[in-house]
Amino acid sequence: MAQLIKAMSIPETACVESSVISGVPKTEILRLAEEKKTDLIVCGSHGRSGFALLLGSTANAILHHAPCDVLAVRSKKAKE
């Protein structure tokens, strides 16, 4: 998380929060975003080729139902 914050050049005055909760991921992420009045959700994407494969079901649900902006970050493939 700290590396992502540095890479995004987020000002030190910004409030950045992460949470660990249990439940259905898309439901809990959207619930928490609404509850905390979140400005931005950052989520990972598969980064597969083709528009239909770009986002997984969780990222897709977040993108279409979030009460705020969403940044989808492409996951890098592990080097073999």
C-alpha cells in the first residue's frame, strides 16, 4: 500500500485508509465506501486482453455501483 501511495504522488495531507473486513467483497467494499463517504476506491484488475476480460466481477461491480471515483490498477504478472 505504501508503494502505491508513493507512486501516485498523494500529498501527505491526504487521508488514506485501508480496511480488512470479511464478507462478500463487492458488497462490503461498496458498503464501506458509502459509510465512510469515500472519495476514491483503488482496486486491482486482471489486466487480461480484451475489454470483456479487463475487470473481474468484483472490480466490475465496484466500478458500476460505487458512490465515488474508482481507480482500477492492472496487476502485474509474476515473472516466471
